[in-house]
Amino acid sequence: MDAIALRTLMRRGRATWAELGEKLKLSAPAAAERARKLEEQGVIRGYAALVDPEAVGAALTAFVAIQLNDHGHRDKFLKRVTAIPEVVECHHVAGEHDFLIKVRCQGTRDLERVLTQELKDRAGAGRTQTTIVLHTHKETVEVPLPDQLFSKT
């Protein structure tokens, strides 16, 4: 794998092939081919615009720890959670809870709707524990890349 290409594209997903090639000391077509191979290998899953949640009316961020009522309905829960637009992350976790989700929504009334109607009534969530974010100091889509996993190319 190519750590330089990955780091560059994580930081600047819109970098041109020429810019990427300059970082890699390759031609633009060779850099494009390097990126294409990373995509084919499933290392790069896609590209997206990073949107400021507050700028689009999703100013409230909350983390919700969830215990399911019935573990036999896990698939139903996951299918429903996947369909809730305000749920931007869903993690199966170890510990006293079954899942930890990240919610982005307009405000507390919207959060209440997501918790009661979407998660509890429709998705089968049992006990929930909600933490509302006051301020975010760091949030990134960059994945740490251990140097020893990559050959120098």
C-alpha cells in the first residue's frame, strides 16, 4: 500500500493527479493508476465533500448508547438505524451497551423524535443513554496509518 498517496488523498480528496504525482514523484497518469489500485483493493472506499453540520442546520451532535430490548431483533434494528438520516455512525460495542450511535440533528426536539419514535418505537431500542456534545475540538475522517504496514515506494 502507498502511505503517501493515502495521506494525501485523506487530507485533500480533490487533489489533482498532477499534485498527487508530485508528492509521489510520479507522473500524473501513474499517480492516477496508484489511486485506482487502492480503490480496487477496497482501501479507498470513496470520496465525499466534508459539510459543516451547523451550516446546513444540523447543529446538535449527540452520542447515544443503546441496549436492545431483544437481541433476536438485531437485524431489524440495524436495518432501521441505517435508514435514519440523522444517524451518521453506528458502532457495535463491547461493554454494558450493544451499540453506540452518533446523531446529527437540528436541536433537542429533533433529537427527542429520533430517540423516541425512530430508535425506541420503530427500531426496538431498549434502554438508551444520551450524551449531547457541547463543542467539538477535533473531528477527522483521516485514519491513522502505521508506518510499518507500508512498504516504501
